Amino acid sequence: DTAVSQTPKYLVTQMGNDKSIKCEQNLGHDTMYWYKQDSKKFLKIMFSYNNKELIINETVPNRFSPKSPDKAHLNLHINSLELGDSAVYFCASSQETAIRGDTQYFGPGTRLTVL
Amino acid sequence: AQSVTQLDSHVSVSEGTPVLLRCNYSSSYSPSLFWYVQHPNKGLQLLLKYTSAATLVKGINGFEAEFKKSETSFHLTKPSAHMSDAAEYFCVVSVGNFNKFYFGSGTKLNVKP
């Protein structure tokens, strides 16, 4: 069974469009995260939710809006896509509420290409 | 401020020889440290983690790492490389509240036959 899943795996779209990436975890975890991996493989935290509440919000453009309908899901909606948004986006989850050192389990990633 | 430095962007070894991937961290707090591996076009898989227990940590697939506070290092080693070890490896530090992960820039491991 897939622990952390993301859809779609690949997303190709035009500049200016709005798109969403979905993430689901079946581990019963309390906390979920979104990361962006750029073309040089560097990974950076974007957001984190704990039990549907936003707890980490890095300096991300407000075109990016995470939404957590329940603690098993954390979706990422992106408005007015730009070329610089092209990246691989990873979802992750961890069991406990904001405990330092808690292992994060990552999804397979969504490769977004903006043309 | 927290940061992680992976000293080598690329490491190339022959199959059957030892692997050493270097990681140094800086942290204002007592850190938790992780190594993750990413195979091509795949997600990240946990290899091992240190959270203030034993300083020598054993992970999956024969990997281990030693936390050295005096050197602020957490180097990853394996006695004998296998072809399947070829991948990108990330050192990660987690500090402070909310389990925020700070990633190193990654080391690409190439294993030659």
C-alpha cells in the first residue's frame, strides 16, 4: 500500500494557468508538508499543516495556496503559473505534532513543467 | 541559524569499495540529523536518523553515520558499495519547533562496475 501518494505524477501546463496537486497519506499522521525541489535538486520547505491547521508558511508567493480538507489530505493550488514554478513538488507527512526529529515520509513527487 | 553543508556534489567509487559522503551542520540547538536517498525519478527514502541517542547510527542497506558534535559533522559511510547505491543523497537537519527540515544540496553517488 502506498503510504504517501500524490497526483498527478507529471503536470505540463501553460503560463498563467491555475493548477492543483493532490496529496494523501494513509499512515494516520498528524502533520503534512509541501516541499519544492528545483532544477539543481535543492529541496526547500514551503508549508506544513498539523490537523488541518497551518503551522509553517515559508516565504512563498501567495499564488500558492495549500488546503487541508482533513488531516489525511494536503492539496496545493497554484494560481497564475510562472516559468519559475517549474520544479518537482514533494508532499511528506510525519506522525507527531511538531516534534523535532520526527521522521518525515515523502511521496513520489509531482514534476510540474510550465511552458 | 541552521544550515547543512554537503561537501561533495559528486562522489564516484568502484563497486565493492567504501563509501564516504560528508555532511557538516550548523545549529543553535541540539539537532536531529537525517540522511535520505533519492533514486532517479523517485521520492525520498529515509536511510537513518540521529536524535540524541547513540552517536553511531545504523541504517538500511548497510549504511551508517556518526554524529560528532565537536566537528559538527554527520558523515555517511558504507563499507562496500553496490551498484544499486547509485543515487542522490541528502543530509537533513531538523531544529526548533515544528520539525522544520533543512536540506543539504545533495551528493550524487556514482558506482562504477
